[in-house]
Amino acid sequence: MNGDSVDARPKDTTDAGTDGPSGQQSVQVDAKPHLDSFRYSLDYPNMGYCVIINNKNFDSKTGMNQRNGTDVDAGNMMNVFRKLGYNVKVYNDQTAKQIVQVLTAAAKENHSRCASFVGVLLSHGDEGEFFGTDGPVNLKSLTSLFRGDQCTTLVGKPKLFFIQACRGTELDPGVETDSMPDAPNVRIPVEADFLYAYSTAPGYYSWRNTMTGSWFIQSLFEMMGKYGRELELMQIMTRVNRKVAIDFESTSNMAGFDAKKQIPCIVSMLTKEMYFTA
């Protein structure tokens, strides 16, 4: 059945279409950046690995609904990142334990010949949680596998995560508007060089059309296809934000779920500009 649904952990078994210290130190740095030091290097044999977790069917004991439309999302992400030169692997209907195993194995790969890493996570969710087919796993525990002190061959390289999942149960009603016009031997934080592109703001539902896929992934697919070889990643993601915010509004027969809006949330710890072509 065609319609808009949300990627959240359900509040009940009713089919809501849900996916549901004291001293201070003063440090002065005289930086003389090298040419292109503000741009991540792509001077590697490979762009890198892209791992897609695509969860559609869930154990009945979880009370979570089937995520119709997610296969469209997975296919679109597979196609766009393959075209950008990534080695893409798709894992369907993974349990919480299997998700940990898949991403642990990916983090343990030798990424020395790779320019970056991409993770695409498609499932039900809640704030700080991503769902396997049998239950939740802490999202931070998954992405932390790729920290600088855990995955040394990705140190200083961009680690990009695109997460289609709910982050709570709030609904955005929208509002009317009348105005829309590289130096060696440098230590870096272990949390550096990550980008988390969430489909929705903290606390909110994330919408998915059962036929055409989620609003966020549809928009990401379109903007990456148009500008992936031209613009810097944050420019692309700003266009994704705008498309989701302007072009989509929910259509639902469920009380309180009709005519709702959504805005993605981009959290960046990137230290350079990310282009997908040299």
C-alpha cells in the first residue's frame, strides 16, 4: 500500500507505520597550511568501502513493522556510491549481533589503500539506537568502531555515516513562511573526521514512503547524483536538507500523522572539505 510511514520504535503494537575540571591552558598555534590542506586527499588506489545495512523484516516479538520501501533506498545508495567509485556491500535483514559483526569486520579491514569509508544504515530507530531485526544496538558503539584509536588505517580520512532511522516520536507540523529567498606527526582527536548525516532531527520521527523510499534517502540519492562530482559534501547535504524540508509532507490516514514535515540533521567532525572527485 502506497503511503508515508515513519522509521521509529513503536510505542505499542498498533500499526502506526513506525520504523520506527578546573584550570585552563592557553595554546597558540601559528598555522601555515600547505596547498590543498583543507581538502581530503583522494590520492589513493580506491575511494573505499561502502557498507549498507538494510533492514526490512523484523522478528514479530519486537512489534516492529515491515519497512516497505527500504529496498528502493538500498538500491539507490548502492548505485550512487558505486558510480562514485566505492566498493559497495549490502547486508539485508541483520540482527543486532550481525550488525556489530559486519561493522567490526569492516573496521578491521586494511584501509591503507582507501581514501574514505561510507556506512549507510537503514532501519527502525530511536534516539541513540539503531535496530537489528531482533532488537536495538547502541548507535555510538557502531560508529566508534571506526575511531582513530580503533581503526588506524582510516586515521585522518573521512568516515561518512548516512542514517535513515527515527530518533524519537515527535512530529514536526511545519510552519508557514513568507521569506524564502596536512602536516606529518600531528596528533588529532580520535573522534575527528566523522560525518553523521541523520535523516531527522533529535527526538523526531523519520518518514519513509512505502513505494518510493524514505524522504531523506530519496533526496540524498538525487543530490548526490546531480552534484556528487561537482560540489563539496556539506554543500550537497545542505541541498538535501532543503529538498526534504520543502518538497515533502506526509500523507497519512492515521490521526495526527497527516501533513507533517521533516528536517535532516548533519553532525560534522570533518576537518577538511570532502569532494568525491579530485
